[in-house]
Amino acid sequence: MSKVEDFLTKEEEQAIVEAIRMAEKETSGEIRVHIEKTTSKVPYDRALEVFHELGMDATDLKNGVLIYLAVDDHNFVICGDKGINDVVPKDFWDCTKDAMANQFKTGNFKQGLIDGITKAGEQLQKYFPYHHGDTNELSNEISKG
């Protein structure tokens, strides 16, 4: 699979966007998914670059979470901003990544992404609950590079 557009079907993309919407429903936090074919950079470094390019570091409470995938490289990274990183358990992102990887190993990329989104959403809801007047600061759509 070499084309990013072919990584997920339109229906799978819609299910992922809906998972983001539901995860963000009870929180001020923001979750984004970015998919690209490959990167010549260290995946975590590229994920941080995308995090900034998408404006995820501009949320009021520093509670953005990015799930970054480099499809052809078989790499993915989850990175959170300072606000969320300061409050989740130290092993939270690794545990979330492991749960996603278990789905990815069987080719179930949609469910792996939804599992990661759901876990991130639970922590965002716990530490950054929705307050009247909170707005959706970032798009829920999957970005592609």
C-alpha cells in the first residue's frame, strides 16, 4: 500500500472522525490524526513538526493530542501537549500505543486508531472536562501529508 488515500476507506475515515467528535464531546481537549506515506525524519520528530504545523500547540489549555502515522514506514507516534502530558500517568502513551499496535498487527487500522482516540479522549475528559462555552479549536478531519 503506497498511497495514503488508500490507507483507509471513506467509511473508515468517517468512523474515525466520528470517534474524534465523540471523544471531544465532553472535554476541552483536541485530538487530531495525521497520515502520510513516509518520513525521512525520526518519526517522533516528524510528529512534533506536524503537531506544530496543525496548530495543536495553540490550544488554550495545552491539551492537544496527535496520532501520527507514516504508512509505508510502519511507524506511528502519539504525542500530547504539555497540559495533557503533565497529568496522565507516565506510562499512558506507551500503553495506548501498545493497544493500537495490537490492532494494527492484524491489519485493523481503523479500530486501532479508534482505540487510541478513545483512550486519549477518556484522559482528556478526566483532566480537561467540558465547560459551557468551550469551542472545538481544531478540525476533527484526518489530515494527510
